[in-house]
Amino acid sequence: MTRTGSTHSPNRRRASRAATATFAVSVLALVPMHGALAQPAFQPGKAVRLLVGFPPGGSTDLLARNLANKMAEQLGVQVIVDNRAGAAGNVAAELAARANPDGYTLLMATVSSHAINPALYRSLPYDPVRDYAPVSLVASYPLILAVNPGLGVKTVSDLIALAKQKPGALNFSSSGNGSPGHLAGELFKMLAKVEMAHIPYKGGSPAMAAVLANESQLIFATLPGAIGFIKSGKLVGPAVTTAKRSAALPDVPTVAEAGLPGFAVSSWAGLVAPANTPRPVLGALREEVVKALASADLRDRLARDGADPVGSTPESFAAFIKSELAQWRKVVQQAKAQID
């Protein structure tokens, strides 16, 4: 006997599958993208570790802690800052490169670890492009030229004139050989055609203390470390180093504006994960960073520290890292700086 209208006919089965698929799509459409991405990436009770290559208290550490606190609120999991200082960020960068690519170990990549060090060190235990999956550029920091008031310098032109009048008599301090402050000073010397002696210190705090004590006469410092001293009059801040003025000090000109065209240097930090971290996890992380940076309280904290929040796509951050590598390679070569 031939049966007609069977529920197991090919047409009925296709219709049933189509209805099921439509229902599934409809249900997924009701699930927020945040939940869909974050659920497999971050499990309750399992902490995220954020590696920082510098000691507590510095600008990178402060940025990492502010971001970690905000992301922890949003994700409902702990985000623990793990300071692994050493070799201008190389120690933490190596740890991150070797970590499991599951989204639970992240690195606060910086201009040092991912742009300067590859040109500065003869060999590195990591590759800044191959070994990481960029998540988002988090913030950029202007450096500021800070000068001891006893020098009598008010402008960039004053400083250049004094340096030419007394070749080699002025010292500039930095947080270490190859640091952004060191290379900013070398670039300043090259463009201004002046001679100044570089004095490296073990960290930004002792380098700043040396300028305050007039052991060194000037420094190219991160804005968070210098802005309080400048506002209190303990240091003079003739100019910021970026191409545009800083919102934290809108009345302070750029070095280029103040008499040295072509000078533009900034420090920055961004979130990266180990290479091969799944794209959905990277998407979830990027979403959390952008959401955190959009919050008024975090933006206010960053502004007080002189940081400019960014929040980028992984693709644009990857392109940015490559451009920074090329730029700083030229500066390192011109300065003839090298660390074995």
C-alpha cells in the first residue's frame, strides 16, 4: 500500500528543518552579542591575568589597574594585574607570548615592548607581530619636556639656545637606556643640532627626582609622572611631544609648534593576547575594552593622568604596531642605541 501525506516525506522533513533553523536564528537574535561572545571566553570563578612589564605605580601600571577594575565589573570575573618588571617590558612580553591562548592571560603591550625594543635589542625572546593577537589600543600618552626652574628656560627656543651656548653642559635623565624618554631626547638633539648628556636611571621616579634635585636639568617624561610637578611650579613644562596638544594641558604647545618642526613622539599602551587566541574571544575582549573606555568614570581618571583613551579594532591596532615598529627603528638607528 502506498501512503500519501506521510510526516516522513522528503518535503515535510525539509520544511521541518527549515522551521527549526528559523527558530534557532530567532532565538540567537534575542541573545545580546556581549553574552554570546563572553560566555565561552570567561567562566565564573576563573580569573583573567593581565601582565604588566613595569613596576607598580608607573603610568602603564595605573592604566592597567584602572582598566582591569572596570573590566572585572563588566565581566563578573577577577582581572588580576601581574607586574613582571624587567628588561623594559621584555620579561612580561615573553611570558604572554608563551601563555595558553585562551583569553585568560593578556599583556599590556607598550611602545617599549612592541615598537622600541625590537630595534634596540640584538635579540628578543618574542616577535612583536607573530607572537600576539592584538585586541585594542587602549590609550596614548604625550611625553612632556620638563625642566628644572633653576635653568631659567621657559620655551623650547630658550632650551635650544642655552644648549648651543653650552654644548654638552646640560644633562637629560630618563627611566633607562632605550626608553621613550631617552629616545625622545636623542631625537630632540638630532633635530635641534645640540649636544646634551643622557643619564639613565632605573625607572621614571628616580629619573624625575634627579630633575627636581637639579642633578639632571631636564627630562622627557610621561605626562602622568610630571603633570603634578608642573602644575605646582616645581618644574617648568615648555612643550608636549605629540603632534597635537594634550587635553590635560591645552595651553602647553607641542615641541613642533614651539620651534622644532617634525618632532612628534608619544607613548602608548594596548591590550594583546597570545597568538592563536580564538577570534570570538578577541571580539569579546575588544568589546569589553571599548565599553570600559566609554564609561565616564574611567575616562575622567585617565584624563587626570594625562592619558588619551583610544579603543580600536584589532585590525587597526595591528597596523598601528607595524607603523610604530618602522618609526622607532629609524630613531634607534639614528641614535645608534643598542642593548645586547
